[in-house]
Amino acid sequence: MWSNSKILIVRVAVAAFCFVATSPGVAVADDLPVTAKHAKICAGAEARYQKLFPDAAKEDDVVIVKLYKYTFCPRNVTVRPGTTVRWINVDKRTSHSVWLKQAGEAESERFFPDEQWEFRFISPGKYPYLCGPHWDQEDMRGFVEVRE
Ligand SMILES: [Cu+2]
């Protein structure tokens, strides 16, 4: 019993040390967990997107992220430098925003169903982002990694 508790404490301490040691200044997040619930919502988001934009042509250097039911779909994307990420609201009523807060960007305008907002990523790095009105209560967060 005692030894198990001690092992746990050591593990937490090591994890905390690694976190601090690898994060000078601002802590940089990693991929977000994707649950079965996210996967189900994102399947619905894809269906909505196909219905709303049946003629959408695939564009070079553009990656689409759908916003649906308080979820960014997909939650995590990895893109090359120079890629534009286009966030499209495929919800039925709710407006959302995209806020690359950690990168020091201003929050986007709220955008409504069928509307979109985009951002071109130039520099390699990790870019966690939020939906301004829904990140806290609904955990509406996303993550972009930019790398060669
Ligand atoms: Cu939102």
C-alpha cells in the first residue's frame, strides 16, 4: 500500500518536472484526446458538410475543419507550412469562433451556420486553439501541428 502511494508520487513529480523542463515560457499543448463521442459527432459533421457543400472541390494547400455540436472535426490536424486551414460551421443554429490564443492571435468573429473562417499557417509549430464561447463549458478545442 505504502509503496504504491510512493510510486505514484514519484511519477507525478517526474511528469511535472518534464512538463516544466520542456516548456520554457508558454506551455505548448499536444494532440487532444479524441473520444468515441467526438468520432460520432464528426461522422455527423462530415454528412452535414457533404449535404451543405456537395460541389466543394478539393483545393491544394487547404485543409477543412468542420464545426459541429461543440466539436472541431477533426480535433487534431497536421499540415505542412503554407497550408490554409478553413473552419466551416456545419451546425444548424450555433455560432462559433476560432481563437489561436496561445499564438497571440485575436479571436475570430463569431461565424454562423454555413459560414467559415480561415488562417494560413506559415511557421512550423504546435497551435492549440479554442472556440471562444464554448471551450470552457463544452471543451470545444482543437489543435493544429505545422511541420514539414
Ligand atoms: Cu463553439
